[in-house]
Amino acid sequence: MPNVVENAVSQLRTESRSASRFTGRRVHFIGIGGGGMAGPARMLLDAGTIVSGSEPKPNAQTFELVRLGAVIARDQLGELLSRDTDLVVRTAAIPDTNAEFLAARAYGLKTIKYAELLGQIMQERFGIAIAGTHGKSTTTAMLAWALLQCDADPSFVIGGTVPQLGGGSHSGTSRFFVAEACEFDRSFHKLHPTVAIITNIEEDHLDCYKDIDQIVESFRQFAALVPRDGLIISNASDPRVRQALAGLSIPIELCAISTLIPSPGVPKEGEYRENSTVAWHTRITGVEKGCYRGEVFHHGRPVCELRLSVAGQHNLFNATMALAACHACGVDLNRAADALNHFTGVDRRMTEMGQVNGATIVDDYGHHPTEIRATLKAVREKYQPDRLWCIFQPHQHSRTRFLLEDFAASFALADQTIVPDIYFVRDSETERQRVSSADLVTRITAHGRAALHLPEFPAIVSYVRQNARRGDLILTLGAGNVWEIGRDLAAG
């Protein structure tokens, strides 16, 4: 796709960015210290914006923003707002009843959500947006890391903490802007990507989507945001991705690894239009302690080798997609591959926490059945434990209910699954009464696997301390605060 690459290289060589629409304007962030908000706030400060905000829980990011010139209040009462404020930004987590938001409305100020601001910033840059039900945080982090190591210095916003990157966001000097694109609340429809990555599409967020057809249509609307001289990088083997992209007149490059597609080639008739090609294919050549390596082919020609430092076959696929995006940004593939080989992961993605009774404790963010299967497979390959314990905290009652049977079948590789109460977020009280962790445990045991419902964290910690032994692996899993169990176990 020469237009994409040529434009990217040209922008990479530009020494300074053009003036921003935010230069000289007053922008206020409600909840500025959050991982998502701090990154754009830093980018606006670098663009000459007058930034203020509120944050009840000051952190390293707010201290850095203040050092750079932001004014931040601890209370969300609106004391820093005035009629001169040009724009107020809030996250989806800030309700309409928030006192500071109400103060902004009383002043008659323009208010937008975080995703819309992200889109406005991206509109001024060369945006690469990474979407998908699974793998988007890791793929985004891989791409940001590789571009940094290739001296492209992108700005980026990642939905997780990445130790190698010093956090989850950065304001770079080039025009590249790498951003995780979340389908929840259809927020990724606000973005303006030049390059879009779609890792996969599955049922999730069924509290805001009616069914899988609505989810596919939402991804289709996201993909349609890419201009005709842009590029979509997508999963060659996901039928729902094929459905979402069918008929779009936008260049598409497909990615696969050899266990999914035997060899590079063209897709089956009717799967994509003629503007599609299986461009990127990684042939697995080995695995060591769960970390995969493979030879990467571009249009059937070997171009580089991946030898990852993070475990899991799924991460070889994530790295292949990140490498394809690096190519679209005009950087050297061998340098990019070498950077990806040294990528050490996102926090809460198979993160070692310590030991208890000689057993290793690992924590992971996986909260969807597909993620559970992939993580259990990866930790078994990496650690080869005598027994694999999975402490899984379901995230949301609605997700648990909608995907109950799929969840129940996803623990096949665990020797013992312990389930605390469901992490409550966003659901109504009525939804809360419709399903429980005990229901999930019943279904797991019906699939022939050992499972136990222990509602409270202290009881789980006590049970594991009494029963874990050397050679075991203790995996805490979920998007809530289940990591606290691993922390307490490791503390002794």
C-alpha cells in the first residue's frame, strides 16, 4: 500500500507538527489522573493548550502534568471552571450527576467525552487505532514499543500500564498517534484512523449491544472511518471480521499464523473484495517456555523473524499485526521485529506476582472465555505446573449471564477453579439478581472440572495457603480487583 507508507515516511521526517486546533485554548479534564485522560492532557500541553483538571486521587501522572503547567484541583466541584473555559472533557465513568459536570453545564460550557477528544487529536495526526474483542491492549503496546525503538517517537494511549513504556501513554514528537480503540459504548466511532487494526470480533459488552450482529455492524462502522488511501490490517481467519469488512472499498491486508492458515495465499471467493490480500503470514518455527518464534512472510516473501519474550501463541499473532502496522508506518521491518522480540508485556498480562508455599503466582486481566482459554494454555506451556489453580473473578453480572455456558467450558485446562463473587460494575440491581458465581461453579462442575465458590477474598487466600504446594501455579484472572488475592498471597 504505497500511499500509506509514503505518507507515513513523509510525516515521520517532518521535524515539527503543524499547529493544533487546541493551541491557546482552555481545556478542563474531569478526572485528569486516569490512565486514559492523562495521555491526551500531556499531548495538549505540548500543543500549547492551557490545561486544567480535577483528580480526587493524585498520582505520578498528575504530578507530572502539574510540573508541565497544568492546574489540578483535588475536588470535583468545578472551582477551576469559568466562562472562559473552551472545552470540558469527561470519561464515560463520570455520570451526568457529577457536581463538576453540572457546574460546566451551568456555565454553558461545551462538554465532550474522552473518546471524542481522542478522535479530534487523532484527526490532526497519522492515527493508528487498534480494535478487537481481545488483544488490543497488547497489540497497541507492541506497536508503540516498536515505533519508539525505531526512532519514530509516536504519541500513544494504551488501556493498560506498560512498564517498558513508563506507563500507558506518551506525547511524542512525530505525527504518529497509536491508540487503543474500544468498542464499549461504541466509543471507537469517534476516532479518525489512517490505519486500523482489527484483531478479532466476538460477543462481549452485551449490556450495550443487542447481539453479535450489532457488534459486527459496530466494527464495520469503525472500519469505514478509514480513508480510501488508508489501510485496514485484519485477522484473516475470523469470519466475523470478514463479515464486518465485506464490500468496503478500503485497502485491506490480512494477517495469519501458520496454525490458522497453512500458507500465504488469497482468501476464499466471496470473503473479501479484490482490494484484499493475505499479506502477512508468520510460520511457527518453535516454542520455548511458552514463547513462540516464527518466520514472517510478506506477500509470500520471508522478511524477518519473530522470537518473542512473552508467552502464548496468541501473542505471536498480535506481534504479526503490530509488525504489519510498523510496515505501514515506513519503519525497517528487521528493526521492528527485533524490538518486538524484546517486548516484555503489559501489566496484568501473565504478570508474575511472587510465590506462596513454593508455588508461583501469576496475574492476568483475562475476563472473556476466549481470553481464559488462551491464558490457561500459555501459562501451562510456560510453567508446566504440576497443578494449575485458576482464581477467576467474573466481571459484570450481565457478561457472566450472557456467556455462562462459554465461561463454564473455558476452564478445561485448570485443575482447580476458585470463583469469588462477581465484580459488580454498571449492571442494574435486577441484573445482579439473575446470575451468581455459584451458578458459574455449578456449570463448571457439570463440565467435569473441579470448581469452588468462595465469595470473599480472605477465604480464598486462606484456602490457597493451606493447600498450595511447590510445583503448583496460582493464576488470578479477571478485570476487577482479583489481583489483590495474588498480592496478599505473595506477601506471606
